Amino acid sequence: MLKQLIIFALVIIGVLTQISIVNTMPFLEHINIVLLFLIYLVLLKNPFVVLFAFVSGYLLDIYSSATFGLNIMAYTIVAFILIFIYLNFFSSSRIIPIIMAFISISLYYFLVNLAILTLSFLKIIPKIEIWSQAIFINILLEILCTTIFIATIYIVGAFLKKRFSNIFIKGSFIKN
Amino acid sequence: MLQIKSKTIIITVAVFVLLIFLNFLKVLETPKQMIFSIFAPIQAQLYDTGSKISKYFDSERATANNSELELLKAQVRSLLIQNAKFKILGEENKILKKELGFTKEHSFTTVSARVIGADSLRNSTLLILQIEDINYNTDDLKLDMPVIVEDGILVGKIIKINEREIFMAPITASRSAVAATVLGNNYTIGVAEGESSLAIKMGMIPKTEKIKQGELVVTSGLEENMPKGLLLGTVSRVDQDPQSPFNIAYVTPLYDVKRLGEVLIIKSY
């Protein structure tokens, strides 16, 4: 139960920061916080990755001008594909966070744009511009910034883990 | 343990389809509004904090001269608003002199709102507004109503209304378009459209119109809900292509849409 509560807290923090505080800051505006959490949950082998993606998508859809369900669909599919890739191809790779950041952002934009294109073709929603130089630059910046951010946290995390585990081992030796 | 079970996929798809169906039947409106109302104050606070942090970093970077420059820019903005109003009043005065007994006042009926966040769709530039008066009924708000700041600078248009959640397209957004003219003209000379979410591009300007750098671009009032004389920005560059029958003017907006806090929605004028 506690684990599920933590996941819901992460969803709320991720979504609210993504649509408010992060959007006003120069570097952080290009970081997809929800995808960032999603990647870390996959790396931590958390069993609630899909639940996180689904609920985040639902909350994001409440704050979206687009058709309801677009974010749920995009984030849930990204979660499934990230789990599949992690379990089958790159689980032992050191550059897995970078690969995951690249795949997840590219996939997210591909799915959202494909859905918008299909819905506007079926005349369910009005035509929305999905491809321009500015959008392309934004996607590239998001891939770059999120990857840098993820890689930095991953390296710092790995370093701290190594350092603290050394201290723990030394401590246990002293005790012995 | 992290793994993909076929049961998980089936349940996820089933819940997704059920949610779409319930949303179609409008059953989800109440929980959506509840979630929005619960998180709106936190969100507004977060957005405000983000803007303040951003402004702090901007001011840290700026030197004393820059802060003086900011003050002067604010003064210029205020003077431009006054100038626009005087020119419009002058024009009105002329008309009034012609049509005796006819009076028309350019005072707006507005509703105050605040920006509480951005559209969650990543490549969208829309902003989410919330009406400050919690008892206000949003039924009398319509699509395409203009959103202004500082008593006359146009910053966007309403493009979607979901009960208490209002989506605004900034004037710099690619989907935004407004009939415009330069200050002093009485007719529309072009269409001001958003350019890469940063600037405004005014197209469809006939070759006969002579626009100079630094001139003030305002709304022409051609559209239904759009009053005449709302400031858009200043002309930074004019492109004259001999092959094209129209000129293009690039307009620098007077307000940074990323720093928006309090705004006013013009209901009637």
C-alpha cells in the first residue's frame, strides 16, 4: 500500500511541476519530468511503472487542450516499450539511461503526433500544426536536455552509491 | 519484480477504453473538475514561484544598467499605451464631430484571471488560465475573446473553455492570428500571426502600405470579439520580396508571455 502511495505522490509531483514551475525556467522547460521519473522507475525495476504512466497520463490529460486519452495512451505505451527494451536488450548497458531518454522522448512525440494527425484526418479535432522548424528544435532540445539531466543524476547516483556502500562495508569490517 | 504480463496489458487497454467511453458520456467531468479545483491553488503557487525564480536569475544576470533599461522599457510600454489611446481618441473625435450626437466609449468590461500553468501537451504553447473570482460563471466567456495585460497590450486569445479551466493561445503561438494595422491607420493592413512562439509575423501587407521599423502594430478590430487599438508590438524588420504581391513585417511583442501572471479577459467593449 505504501509503495502505491509513493507512486501516486510521484505522479502528483511530476505532473504539477511539469505543467507549472518547470515551464517557466530556461533550461528546465526542455526536461520532461514525467518521462524522467518513468525512466528511473524502470531502472529501479519498480513493478508500478505502468500504473505510474497511466495515472500521470490521466492527470496530464486533465490539463491538456487536446483530446482526452492522448497522454494516457502515449505515456503507457512508452512505459511498456521502455520495460521491454530494458528487460530484453540493454539491462547491463552502462549507457542505458541515455538510450532510454532518447527512445522515450522520440517515441512520445511520434505517438502524440501520429494520434493528432489521425484525429485531425478523421475530422475529430481541428488541424493542429505538428511539424515546424520550431517544434523540431524543441524536440531536439528536449532530447538533449533530458538526456544530460538523466545522465548527470545517474552518474552522481552511481558515485554516491559506490561511496556509501564502501563506507558501509568498512563500517561492518570495523564492527567485526 | 519488473515484467510485462499479458494480463497487465489487457487490464490497461480495458481501463483505457472504459475511460474514453466514460469521458464521451461526460461522466468524468465531475472528477476532472474536482482534481482541477484541488490542485489549482498549488499549481498557481508553483507557477508563480517558477516565474519568480526565473525573474531572480534574470535580474542576477542583469547589471545596474539593465535594471534601468527595464524601467525605461516599462515606461515606454506605458507611453505607447497612452499614445495609442490618444490617437484612437483623436480619430474618434473626428468621427464624432461628423456624426453629431453619436457617442462611443472605448472602455472594456473585463474579467481578471491568472496563469496557473501550461498545456500538458509537450509541443503546445497554450497557457492555462483560472478566473480569480471562484464564484464567477464562465458561461459568458466565448472563444476568441482577447486576453490583455497592462490595460491594452494583447497577449493572447481564448481558444478552449473547460468549465473553470481556460486555455489561452499566446499571440506568439503558431496557431494565433489577428487582423492588425499600424497605429494611426483606420483599416486592416495585414494579419499578425505567431512565429516560432517567440515573435509575431505580420503578413498579407499590400505593397502600397509603407511600414517603417519601430512603428507600433495594433489590432484593427476586424474580428467579432476583438476591439480596435490593442497593442501587439513594434515593427523590427520589413521584408520586401519583389516576387510577392505582399510585404512581411516582423513584430517584436511588448510582453514576454512566459512571464505572465495576472491577465484580463475582455468580455465586451
